[in-house]
Amino acid sequence: MKPVVDGLQAQYQGRVDMLVYGDVNNDQKANAFAAGKGVSAVPTMMLVSPDGKELERWVGTTSEEELVRAFEAAAGP
Amino acid sequence: MVEYGAAIDAQISQLLASRGRVTPDMVAGVEPNDAAELLQRYVEVHSGETPLVFDGNVLTWASQPTGAVDSGYQPTLSPVDQVSSLSRTGSLLDSPPSGGKVPGWLWVAVFFLGAPGGVLAWFVARDTNRQTARTMLIAGIVVTVISACVPLAFLPSLGFLGGGASAEWPASTTGRPTFYYFGTPN
């Protein structure tokens, strides 16, 4: 899943901010942050609107097309 | 015309004993005109035993003042009427059952089955101890309410009702949506 996210990060640079915690199991700070957000499995991905509203949450792997669709809807044209 | 006989005599005697006075319309199964004649006959038959007075309309004891009926006088109630007219305050037999021993398993049913157990216990115990039966019914309802409320109180922390998915997120400083990825290097 991480390679897909890396590709999207490049593709949507400047349109969607990306915070990628790629080794949450070994990164204590990332682990604590993830726990505070209700993350109980990896990978977990969330898309949050500019005003802090959680728009989407994916638990487990998901397709790149699904992420692109959400990004386009959130970032606008 | 009805023949004066033992049945009529007994009926009039009973009416006189219970009511203290007999009028023709009180004699059952006899036309009033015939009843008046029967009452007159009754006075004749029993004149040697008891002083009676029949004025053509009312048969009563001779000790009752003559003309009392016309003046609106109402005889005192006979013993039978006095008893039957007493206001009923209820006897011990009429009062609801109380103090009886209720089987202990009913409480088990109440706490394990909740409201249905309370209803069951109420039905079983109401004839033995009405107060305890009512308490069991209320306890069953309370058990059901509590057992329903406790899980509801924990639902948000379990992630239901949006409690787990709606974590607080900071507003973006760039004005763009933010994508968070929590995963592994692969």
C-alpha cells in the first residue's frame, strides 16, 4: 500500500497535504498518534477536510482508484 | 281468585318478619286486589296469635300506631334490613393478601429475565403477597431498563454511533484536505 500512497503523494502535491506514517508499528510517536485517532489496524488511511472533518476512512488495503476518487472529490478541480 | 294456603301464609309471614309491613303489591304472584283479600284473610287467621292491623292497604303489627302509614311514618328497619343496610368496611377475607411467603426462585426469575420475569413473578405471587408481587414487577422493569442502558453507555467508546471514527482532527493551515496514512513500509 505504501508505494501507492507514495505515488499519490507526488501526483497530488499542492492539492492534498499528505502525512505518511510509514512504520507506525516501530515509531512510538506515530503509534501513539494513531491510537489517539482510533487506528486499530494497519494500514489505515483517513482523508480530512480543511476544516478538520473526517471525510473518509479506509481500514485495510484499498484500490488506488478509490483513493483518487476521494482525493478529486475533496480537492476539487 | 287465589286460594289462601300455606304458601301464601308463609310468604306473608316472611314479609312481615323481614319488612315489618306488607302491602298488596309485595305479595308475589298475586294481583294486588287479590293480595289485599289475602292480607285480610291473614289477619283473620292469625288474630289469635299476634295482634295485626290491616287497613286495606298495609298489613302491620298492631303495636304500630294506627294511621302511621298515612302520616308518612316509616317503620324501623327489621333486623335483617339493618344488617343488610350496614356499610361494608371489608372483612379480612376481602382484604388483599399480604404477608404470605413468596418462593425465592421468583426473585431469580426477576433478575435473570427482567420485565418478563417480573410479570411472571407478579402473576405467581399476587395471591400470596400483593406487596411483594408489586415489588417484583417493578424490580423486573428496573432490571430491564438498566440492562438496556449500560450497553448504550459504552457504545460510543466501542466505536459505534460514530464515536470511534470521528476523532478530532486539526484544521488545515494550508486550506487543503489532508490525507493520513498509518501503515507499514510495504
